[in-house]
Amino acid sequence: MRETSGWRRARRPSVVIASLVLASTALGGCAAFFGPHEKRADAQVLPTVGNAARGTVTFIERADGVQVTYNLVGLPPNSDHALQVHERGDCNAADGSSAGAVFAPAADRLKTGVRRAGDLGNIHADATGVAAGFVVATEVSLDGVRSVIGRSVLVAREPSDPAFPDRGVGTALACGAIRQ
């Protein structure tokens, strides 16, 4: 029996080495599978006073722009609304006005009649008041001067009109700060 115990002791280092090689191979495969981490930011959207809209908006940087995925509930049934990024990440005002103007990088602010980078487009709520989907925003990013991080996302009462980008879209139904 002593010889068997000695045999086990002699074999343990090679078993440990084989286990480590196997584990490193498996972990290396996992690293290749998961790839590099994507740039991502999220906003928990909460209703402004007197409204019921709420949900989440996620921003993920892709090669063709920022994918903005939204999942909102509590909107008026069968309605359209503008989804917009605003200058400040402040949703403390009862009507969302503390978020400031629609986001536009410095040079874009001087242009009139031009769609602002923060105007992400319109979303549609179904018969139950749910709006879910995504848009690809090519004019914003998650870093640099066009970054949406630290700003806020608002769901406006009215849809935006691309023919008249300077026209207001009504008060905000919901607001959420965009955080990494």
C-alpha cells in the first residue's frame, strides 16, 4: 500500500500540470468567444409628473453607429413619440426641462433647420402602450464630443418632424440619465 501512495505522490504534479493546461485552453477559448467588451451605457427612464411612461434605453456602440434599444411601457396607446438625447443628465424637474435642449455638438448648434444629433427619431407605442425596438444613431457616440454619456434621454409627448427639425415636440413623458 505504501508503494501505491508513493505512486500517487509522484503522479500528482503531472496531473496538476495536465489540469492547468486543460483549464488554460478552455479559458483561452472563452476569451475568444466573448471577445472584447463593448462600449455600453444605460438609462432608467422614469415618468415625469402626471405621466406613466417608464422603461429602459440602452446605448451600445457598433461599427455603423450607436444602437439605441428601447423598452418602454405606460405610453398612450397607438401613439408616436420623439426619442431624444438632451444636453444635461438632469431629470429633477417635474416636466424634464432640467435636461436642457436637444443634444447638438457645438458646431451643429449654430445651424438652423438641421436635425440635431440628439434627435434619435420617432418610436411607436402599440395598442397596450408598449414601445420596444431599436434605432441606429450615426451622429452620436459613447465617447468624445458626440458622447451621450452623462446626458439624458427623453420620451417626448409628440413625434418629431424631420421637415421641421426646429419645431418643438411637446413636454417630456419620461426622462432618464444616461450612465455607463
